[in-house]
Amino acid sequence: MSEANWRKSSYSGAGDGNSCIELALIGTTVALRESDDPRTVLATTPVKLGALLRSIKAGELDHLAAASKA
């Protein structure tokens, strides 16, 4: 996966570039990783990633963030 064309959001800002989510399209698979730990990669499909992003935007997973702060 080191050969993949990893991209991160322009919203990641300047600085050292750590703590960013990076994405790469490898064939028909979407790969995600954290820039500060590039060896750990999560693989999914575009459809499943789209469903996750829609759920996040709709607030359907907010309870998970609240639980992690407790």
C-alpha cells in the first residue's frame, strides 16, 4: 500500500501534517489511514464509506463520541 496515492483534506491545515486522515483508491477499494500511523490501514468500499459519511453528517453516530468522553 505504500505505492498508493495517499491524499488528505485541504482542511488539514499547515504544520507537521500529523493527525490527519488520508485516503487512497486502490483498484475498487478505498483505503484509509492516520498520517501519524501509516502502517495501519482500513480498507472498505466506496459504497460503505459513503454510508458512513452520510451517517456522520446526519448525526446518527454522535452518541459514540459522547460515550468516549465519559
